[in-house]
Amino acid sequence: MIVVDGQSIWLCYYPMRSGNKRFHGAWSLYGHVHGKLQKEDEHNLHVLTRDVGVDACNYKPVSFEELKEYMAPRVVWFEGWKERVKNRNFE
């Protein structure tokens, strides 16, 4: 687990859909699957995950700014979900 600009980020070789601090808004960055979960992650706003393995990212590093942009709609969804749970409104 690292923290960058106040954002907790779980780094793991394997994809973790329920990693450390996931329910507190931590992002999960992984590799291992060679881009095979990329479309699933992109289409599911409820997961704060991203494959950052080199073969899933055109063999280039992903900047924190790029990650923030990618995660932005997911964070909005997550915050709404958290509020619904807090208020017990699951509609």
C-alpha cells in the first residue's frame, strides 16, 4: 500500500477486486493478466482497479495524472455508493 497525494493505492501483481482498503476508496493497480481484464475494468465503474502491466499500457508507464483521470468516474460512482450505504438507500 502506498499513498500518493492523499490517495491510497494497493499495488499487487495479481488483480484484487476486494483488496486492502477497497471499501475506503483505495485504488488497486495490478499486472499479471496481460490486459485480459482491461475491458471488464473499463466497463465496470464500480471497480477502482486498473491493469498497469506493461503489455496492457503500450509498454509505457502510467502517470498518476492518467490514473486520476481514469479513476475519476469510478470515484464518483464509489462516493455515491458509499452515501447510499450510509443512508441505507440501495435503489
